Amino acid sequence: HVVFLLLQGTCQSCGAGGPNLWACLQVRLGLLKKLSIHYSQEAAPQPVGHPLKAVPIAVAEEEGSESEEDELKPRGLTGMKNIGNSCYMNAALQALSNCPPLTQFFLDCSGLVRTDKKPALCKSYQKLISELWHKKRPSYVVPTSLSHGIKLVNPMFRGYAQQDTQEFLRCLMDQLHEELKEPLTECSMSGEGSDGEEIRDGERSPSEDEFLSCDSGSSSDRGEGGGLGDGELLLQDDTGGVISEKERLKERRVSGSPLRGGSQEMDEDADVDTAAEEGPDNEVSMTQTQSTPCSPVRTLQELHPKLSSSPPRSSPLRSAGPAYSFKKAQLLLSARKKKQSHYRSVISDIFDGSILSLVQCLTCDRVSTTVETFQDLSLPIPGKEDLAKLHSSIHQNLPVKTGVCPDTYSSQGWISYIMDSIRRFVVSCIPTWFWGPMVTLEDCLAAFFAADELKGDNMYSCERCKKLRNGVKYCKVLRLPEILCIHLKRFRHEVMYSFKISSHVSFPLEGLDMRPFLAKESPSQVTTYDLLSVICHHGTAGSGHYIAYCQNVINGQWYEFDDQYVTEVHETVVQNAEAYVLFYRKSSEESVRERQKVVALANMKEPSLLQFYISREWLNKFNTFAEPGPISNHTFLCQHGGIPPNKYHYIDDLVVIVPQNVWEYLYNSFGGGPAVNHLYMCAICQVEIEALAKRRKMEIDTFIKLNKEFQAEEAPTVILCISMQWFREWESFVKGKDNEPPGPIDNSKIGVMKGGHIQLKQGADYGQISEETWQYLLGIYGGGPEIAVRQTVAPADPDSLHGERKIEAETRAL
């Protein structure tokens, strides 16, 4: 276990002192000795049981020395009390708690857990992890704080109804990312490629890749969106480091929906309706008004299982006319999205992978591509017929998709659909041994990546042919995550009933090989995974109970976590479990050897004239990741090479001092950087912060002044409209909630073209401002178009006025 302490400290586990405390691995306990014996190929006998493959997790904040018996005692075996149908939450939290990269971050990098976003769920999770892994752990804890926080984030989890553990996991990790995310600097992104760049015609032939297809809910995107936070609106709504080539495909965060879903970058030619297929094989989740305890529920997120909750692509503007400025304004939003910041967090570093989706036109052979980010793979469970088709397609290299496609019912009618649904329901009630062979996790992966034919009502709109064509859609993994989360789609929700697929899916405890599903462009070197934990659901689609089986990282033994009860079990019990969600971790003996080399260098205590500062967060990756990637010191540096003023007061939490020989070895092995020998607050950033604060004050003061004058007018001659969506972004900027200015004014969503003129759209989300306020904001941000709800009335013609009065007099006389 790496204890992160600064130069002047002492190790609180072994009491040693010196400059190399950050690399203390508790050699006195013999844990490092076991690993070194394994690799030195000595003839010593190996200990009985599961080999220790990871550095044990320990809490470094406790005072006092400990006996070897206490140190060797496994931690993390604390149960969680059920606080009212909360088994779905308890099982998910125990599974995450036994993911060493994540837990090690919250234990050793606690100073990095900072957020000003409500409800500060990361703080509640950090407190829970500290309690679970404390050496003086109680028999169980009560996760009240985290439960309250998740209910504030998502109302779906309020009350005491049953919930789906997978939906809880997605919601929790999304919120943790939102609270811990940091923008990627230009320096740290300089080595990245263009994930969404299209492979042009002629650059790829169909024979170069197997026809593999992305079928269901795997991709996601954590965006910048969220609530505006506390505070009153200024205007009331009228409607109420250098990265190496290996890491060029590192995850990028595109601002947008706060929900999970969507691709990182959509190629405009990739006309793939990846959310169009919705059939009996696709798990759907929607919140039920009446629910039975502990039963998985359906949410809107899984109505589009391919991209989870991905935002729909906007269709091109087809209106024509003289209003060029209106058409131009409608393109501002899409243009701005491409320029928005990219974000990363410990969640995205650990769980994010990417999938390369390709669609080929069978007429002109044109191939368009899209790179999609995923945090979990939702795999279908193939039945007997599906397995036969799948195995046949593997041998014949033919495109196939398991399950019944809803398009086939268009020709057969609803009677066939109902009969097939009845057949599936009956099959689900029959034991697995009666109706089909055993399904493996590899079968589920093959079904997920099987090619998909686009024909009939689901034809592909080819950009080259300019018409609908038959096509083939397939996908492969472009970048493997450090921890692979796999969700088995056991629950099907039909129109009239729901049922659970109780088929046993065999899964490996070690050596899950993802190489067959890897794209040739993938930079991932480690492709094998070992199981960390598995969440199981016992019961039916209407009721049931969640438990988790987790492997303890200290002693390698498996344990059953059933709410507050924790019991040691044999690995055969885990292998026979009815898995619902599985967590796999990359397995690499090379990474263990690298850590041992660094420890050996640190123990040499070689005198050096220079000391180097290295990112504490990256050092945590080095100790827990199979592929930590290049050194990234940009987590504590600004683009000018200094420390940002807002991070200077807690810089000790962000860096670790290492000797020169250790730095040189790490730099030569992993690259990245930059090298840092001196810490100083950046004066340039300080000037920019002061200038930004001055700009914000001037804009908000000017707006308040102009708006007061506008409110004082009894009959304003002109009232202009402004999009409340843009105004809220501007307000967040001037109030200091958002560091980025909002970009050009975008009124395209509140305007509509009628008779060659731009008019206010009925029911639009807009606010009313004066002409002076409009000109002030327009002069700073530009944009448009200008939309007026009351214009200056032209003076009446005297002759016409006299004629009107004469007609009025004659009318009264009659």
C-alpha cells in the first residue's frame, strides 16, 4: 500500500522516516516479499488460496502502531443496514467499494474530493468508504447520508419502493463525475486524436474488419449540465500534460445532458439510428407507479438501450427565404457545442471506455464511423435459437442479430407478435436445463457485438447515394476501461407483462479476454480482466432481493455481502451465482513488476540534487491501474506552468515529492509530465482572475441599471426578447458559477419565420428586455436574431386622421 506523505513526515503504519515515505509498501508485513518471490522464480512454495494480485488497501490516517495481526486482518468487510428496500443500493455500494482504483482514490487522495455542487455526494461517499475500510470497523454501517443525497439527485429513488441496482449505479457515478470533474487543458489534450473523424471513402474495405455491431445500452456521456444552483434569476422567465499516442483516445467530456448517454463526437455523415431498435430483447426501464419491494424497475433511460440516454441529433434546417440571419443563428448552438470544454474525473478515468461504431452502405460500400463513450456494457442473454444463429454466423462470418427484431412484425402482424411474446413468457418459466444450453459471458459479448442488418423500415440514409440504402452496422471496442462494468439484461418488459430471464450465464473469475472484440486501431495493450465483484438478483421481475459477491483485495478471499451480513464463501459459490452486474479489472503482472522496481529505486536512498513534484492523483493510478497512462501533472498546473491561485492553498493535497532517480524511471517508462521542481502561484492566472472578476461585476451592474430603467418605463416604445436558455448561461457566468462565458446570443429557438419576418414562437422560453439592454449584450457577445414583441408606432398621417374623424362623425349622425 502506497502511503502518500510529504518529505518531512513519518509513516503512520511502520513508523519509518525519510524522503521516500510515499513509496512505503509495508515491507515488514511480508506483503511485498510474497510478490517479489513470485517474480524472482525462487523455489519457495506458494501460499494456499487466491494469489495476491494487488497492493492491499489500508487507511493511512490512523494514529498509533499496529501489530502484524491487525495489519494482515482484511478490511472492507463491513455490512450495510437495510433502511427500507435499500438492498439495491447496498449491493451496488459494496461492489464499488471493492474496486481498488476507486476506493484507493477516496482513501489516499481525500484532499482531492472537493466540490461546491449540491448535494456533495462525493463527500458522503468518501465518508462511507472510510467507515467501510476502517481498521476498527463496526459490524455494519447505516448509509443514511448517501441515501439522502441520491434521493435529492434523482426523485426516482425517493420513498421505499424497489429500484434497479444498475440504474442506481449509473445515477451515482454520474453525480460523482459531475462533482469531481475538471476541465482538460489544451496541453493535456494535445495528444488526442479526433475520435469522431470519419474514415473516408477508400480508406477502409469491408474485409478489413469483422462485421460487428453495437446493439444495446453501453455508451454514455457525462455533460456539463445541471441546475443553476442557489440564487435568484436576474431576469424572470416570461413563460414561468502531453499525452502519448497510446493515450490519444483518452475520454473527453462534452458539455450537454447531465444524464448518461450519447456519443463523444457524432460524425455528421454517420447517419446511424442507434436508438431505433426496441424489441423484446431490449431491456426497457420505466418507473412504475405501483411496485413490489426490491424488483428491478424501468426508467426512461433504457427506452433507447443503444445509447442509454443520448441526446437526439438535430435534423438539418430546411427552411429557405430571405432571413439569412435567422438561419445563421440556428447554427450557432451546434457550432458552440463543438467548442465546449472537455472534462475528466476519477470516475471517467476508471470506468470509461470507447466503442468504434461503423455503418457500411451495401450499395456504394461507403463506411461512416462514430466513436461512442461507454461506462457499462448492457449485454443481451441469447436463447437457444439465438445461440445457434450466433455460432453459425461466427463460422460463416455472416451478419446476425440475436433476438426478434420488431421490424419483422410489420409483415406478420400483431398476432405473430403476441404469439411470440407468449412463447417467450412460457420459455422463461421453464428451467434452463430443459430448453437450452448453458450460456457463457463470451456468448453475451458476441451477441452484443454481432453485426446488424439495416433494411426494411430501418434502412440506412447514405450520404453518398443521397437515398435510403440497405446497410450493415457493426462496432468494436476502441479503448478498454480500467474497470469493465457488464450489465446482463435479465428483465424484459412487454406491453402486458414483465418477466425475468433466469438463465445461468457462466462467467470467468479470471482471464476474461476482450481481444476478440477489440478494434485494430485500439491503443489498449492489456486485454484480459479478472473479476472483482458481482451483483445478483434473487427473485422475479415483480419482487426479489439483491446481494453482492466481492473479492477482498487484501486476502484474495470471496465474501457475500447481504445487507448488514458479510460471510466468507468459496469461489464455486460465486461461479454458480445468477449474475446481474459484474465488475472486471484489468489484469497485468507487468504493472506489479513496475511498482516493485519503483519501490526498489526509492529504497536505495540515492542522494539527488533535485527533487521532483508529481501528481498525487497520477501516482494513485500508478499504484492501482494496469495502464496508468502518461504522467499528468496538469491536474495541479495551469497552462502557464504555475499553480492556479484557487489550488495554491491546498497544493499539499495535490502533489507528492519523489527523488530524482524515481522521477527519471517513471518519466522514461510512461512519458508525459511536465517536470516540476519548483511550486509557485501563477501571476498570469492571478491577473486573469482579477480581470474576469472586474468584467463580471461590470456586466452585472450594467444589466441591473438598464433593467431598472426599463422597469420604470410606463409605456416602452419597444420590447425585445431574449432566450432564457442563453440568459441562464450568461447569469451563471456573471455570478461566478461558470468559468466560461456563454458565447453568442442564440434566439433561434424562440423565433419562427412567418411571411419573411422573424416572429416570437408561441410558448417560447424567453424574457423581455429593453432595447438598450439588448444592444449592450449584443455588443459584448454578438449573435441574434433580434425579436421584438412591441415596436415603435409610426406617427399617423394628418390627412388620413382627418378622414377618419369625418367618417366617425357621419357614423354617429346615422
